[in-house]
Amino acid sequence: MNKSLFSLFSIIIVLMLCSCAAENAMRKGEKFLSLGEYYDAAEQFKKAYSNTPPKERELRGQRALKAATCYARVSSTMKALACYRNAIRFNQVKPEDRLTYARLLLKNGEYKAALKEFEELKDSSVTDDATKKSMSQADFNLLVKNGIASAKSAPEMKKNGSAYTVKKMDALNGRRADYSPMLAGDQFDRLYFTSTRNEAQGEELSGITGAKPGDIFFSDKDDKGKWGKPQEIVSGLNTEYDEGACCFSTDGSTMYLTQCPTDPQYPRCATIATAQRSDAAWGKATELKITNDTLSSYAHPAISPDGEWLYFVSDMPGGKGGLDIWRTRLTSAGMAGVENLGEPINTPGNEMFPTFRPNGDFYFSSDGHPGMGGLDVFIAVAGDDNKYHLSHPGYPLNSQGDDFGLTFEGNQNKGFFSSNRGDARGWDHIYSFENPEVVQVIRGWIYEQDGYELTSGVVRIVGSDGTNQSMGVKSDGSFEYVATPGVDYIVLGSCPGFLNHKEELHVDSSSTSVVHDLQFPLASISSPVLVDNIFYVFNKADLLPESTVALDSLVLMLTENPNITIELSAHTDYRGSEEYNKVLSQKRAESVVAYLIQKGIAAERLTPVGYGEEHPKKIRKKVAEHYPWLKDGDVLTEEFILKLKPDQQETANALNRRTEFKVLRTTYDMFDEEGNMKNPPKAKPKTEDASGDEGFDFFEF
């Protein structure tokens, strides 16, 4: 065989091998694409492109377009742009492909090139039949219009900046993707987030991202404000599949998270799952079935501040296009229906990663609204017209890349978010943000009088501006509410089994942030309550002037709870005769009752009783914390006290000398002679209060 024939034969063999390799890669790529494994699909399409002969320009362009589409889905912007340029060079793109290419140019910060592409698309028509099913001509035109607005305004946004400061959190970020941070804890001292770092479970790389499947990690903040080394949750929550983008119920006991299980026979559809916390550990997650649609994805859960709504992201039918934000009401019987948030939130683009600031402002990320490129953070505030009004917080909170997944540190405009800005490979990283706004906060604690926090407490806030809102408390019995300057507030603290307590507050305007602290000590209905700081003349029943503050607080409590009657009791220590102590304590109880009657409290609501030394004090845990030599459950009998040191004996005797009250009735003057309620609660006329429930005027009880 001569050299020419040999060379020709070799070329034919090489071409045949390349063709076989290309076809094999295309088959694999199509299979991965059908399963939603975009990274693996893109790599196979790229391989097929490389093995396609240069002279087959049309085929090379088609395969480059396939790869470009997949790379765009996994935020490999640079690779996607390179593939799109090849597809354009070989004239294998439709207007909808050019639209995606222009949007990627925005994401890469190539604003002039993006503007040119968008301008050329203004009079184009959607041509692909498959695309027409998901994008109308009107949707196409809107995305082009918004793209032009973005390309023109983004450079100016970056130049002007904003009041936000942004800092990359090196202590939290690894070498792979770290995203969707979520603060937790009463003091916001624990940060949960999703990571694909090497410590994540699972051995195989994800066909979607090319990295390990994501797991949920956490970091704790120490007393100096420093965030510790991230740790993986190892209690069974994480699996070899993808877990991430979590949020929590208002009481912190339930985690809502996104899961993406793998099945080699079916497409990858994200689901929302829930996990319960037992002590300090999170249990195994179970799927939360929102609808019966098994062909759509459900992801990025967010709970509204009142705990009544679950917001989420889905591509289910009935949306505006791409990924939309939806919500479903959470009830005691389960979820009640789903609704699309509609305009102006959702667009023909993608709306994702919903979250709430505690004041009720709604945050989400979108690539469909005019912005700086990629996913931008937008703020939606409900106006007086009950419609959302959107604003763009500008640079540097937003950038040319993807910016998403905010979490807030209390009511201040500060916290954390995620972004892939400045990373050519598209890895997401966690950043801190802060905008030094002036915020007026009402902060309070509901706790048992002479006891601990009441975690079942409820706060009702009524303002002169029409505010009428109720909220639960955190695990430490605290709550926070963002107040409006110039408004008068009445704040009512309540809890089942306890009397109400009310505070009034006027919020002035201020040039600096102010926290208004309120205390809500609630008196038990079922057990005696100490009235602290009531003092008598030695060996007499006369009240000392120092008792006025405590006595007036007792008057206020009785006024705020007009339907109770109480036994007012006085107690002495064991010193002196039993008869003397009994008489002295009775006179002291009568002195307190006389003061209350003088202040306008009906005598028939008050029963004075002097117990003398009959009922020595039983120590509760709260009191024992102040005296190391006492423990919860100790009873300060004479026998017990005499075993103590002299100084401890004096303290124990002082604890026994006390004034208390206990509730006898809770229905005083509530009913007339015929047994009908005198002042029944008045329902509001067919309107819903700020919490979404039909409310009652609690001041009518």
C-alpha cells in the first residue's frame, strides 16, 4: 500500500472514530439532559462538538448550542458564552437563543455587547414551537425590554453605589459552593447554609453541578462575635443527595429545606421537606407534599413572619414563566391551596429564593426584572393599596452575577447573603451585608412573675396608626417589633394560665436607631404570686412609703384584669408567738387591701388573709439561682432555717416575711343576673387584622 492510500485510509478511520465518539457523546448528553443533569449533559455535548469535523458547520453549531444551554443552567457563564458564540458563528441560533446569550452577557458585565444584542432583538419573533409553549411573544418582548433597561442602567448603578456595605465571609466559605445562609437562635448566633465542600456526604459528583451534592452545614458565633469553623449536621438530616436552602418555623422547631433526590430513570425534580428538632438535633427530613404534581419542582421555602404562609419556588403550570414564587397557607389541618404571587413579583424570567425581613418586607431574587445582570435582589413592600411595590437596592448588594438568599440579623438591615460575583467558575460564596438604617424597635420579654420566660406567650400590638397585630415569642420569651415614629402603641402581653399585662408607649422620631425595652411579668392564675418590695414598720402593720411603687403596680394589674378577685395574704417568719404573728399578718394584709380600695379597687374583689408563720416559703428555681445554699423545692421551715449559718438564717427569715396574692375568680362582674355576659367580645366587621385572623377588640373583655 503506497503512502497516499495509507494516509487516506487513516483519515477515514479517524473520521469514523470521531463520528462514533460524537454520536455516543450526544446520546449520553441527551440522556443526562432528560434527567436534568445539566453539568454532565454539557460535558457530553462539548465532547460531541469537539469530535465533529470542522466542515460540518451546521452540526457543530447545533451541538455548541446544546452545550451552551446546559452550561447556562448551571451558571458556568464563561463556558456558556463561548458555546453560544460558536453556535452564533455557525448560524444555528434562534431569537430565543440570542435572548439567552444577551442575558448572559449582562451576567458577565459585558453591558455594551448585551445592549447591542438586545437592541437587535427588539423586532424579533419567537420561532421555536417548543419555546412558544413556555414563552409568548409578549413575554419575549418584555424580557428584551427589561434587558435593554438593565444594560443601560447597570453601569450607572455600579458607579453610584448605595448605603450597603458588603464583605466576603472567608471564615464560612470553602473551595466549592456555599450559599443560602439562614440565621437561627434567639441571639442569631447560629448560621445554617448549604455547601458542596468535600465534607458533604455522598461519594459521587452531582450530574447537575459537577460538584458533590450539597449538605446543610452550620457555624456558631462566639462571645466575641467570631464565627466558628463550619460543621456538618450529622443527625440524619443530610443524605447522599442534595439538601439545602433551608428556613425555620417561627418557633424554630421545624426546618423546611429543599431536597433533590436522584433516580436514574426519572428527571431530577426538587422537593420541599421538613425536619423536626429534638433537643439540639435535627431529625430525618420527610417530604412535604404541596400538590399532587410530580413533574414540577418545589424549592426555596420561606415562612412568613406570622408563621401562616409557606412561600416557595416552582415551575408548575399556571405561572408567569420560568420559575415563579408561590405560596400556600399553613393551617392546623395542613396546607390550604396554592396561589401564584403574580405581578409585579413574577415575570417571564426566574424568580427565586424568597425571604422575609422581620418587619414584613419581602425579598426575592429575579433575572426577569431590570437589574445589574444574573439574579438580582429585589424588595417588595406592601402599600396602602394592598399591592406590592418593588425596589432595587442597588450596588454592592447586587452585582453583575447572581445575588440571592438573604437572611437578617433581627430587625436591623444587616445579615448575610450569597453571590457568585467575581468567580469565573460560578461558585457561590457567602457575604455579609449592612445598611445602617434608623430603626425604632419595641423589644419585650414575657415571663412568669417571680419565674421564667413564658414560651407560649402572645403579644398584641395596637397603634394609633391602625396597627393591630399579634405575634408569638421566641424560646427566651422575647419579641421584637419595628415601630413607626410618631405612633402611640398599646402592647398587651398574655399567656394561657396567666393574667394579662399591658404597657403603653409613644415612639418619638429619632436620628439614630432606638430599642424600647418593655417587661411583661405575668401573674399566675393557679398559684400564689409574690408582691415584691412591700415594706411595713417594724412589728406594725403600717405601710412604709417605699411600698408605693409595688402597691401601684398591683393596682394596675387589677385594673387591667377587671374580672378577677384575689386573696391578699401576708406572712411572717417563725420568730414570735404563733398568735402574735397571725394577728400581725392579718393587719398587714388589711393595710394593703385598704390602700387598694383607696385607689379605686372594689372591696368585694379583695380578701385579706394573715397566715402568720403557717405557710413557710417554698423555694423556686429562679430564687435558688441567687442563693447557692438553697435549691429548688426547699421549704423554709423553722427546722430548715436553724440548720443554716447565721447570715443565711437572716436571709431565709426575710424571704418568709412576704406579701402575696392568688386569684380566686376570673369571672367577677362578667354576667348579669340572668347569666348573660355583660360585655361580650366585639368581632370586627368582616375585615382581617394584620395577622390575617379575624380579630376582636381585647379591651372589651
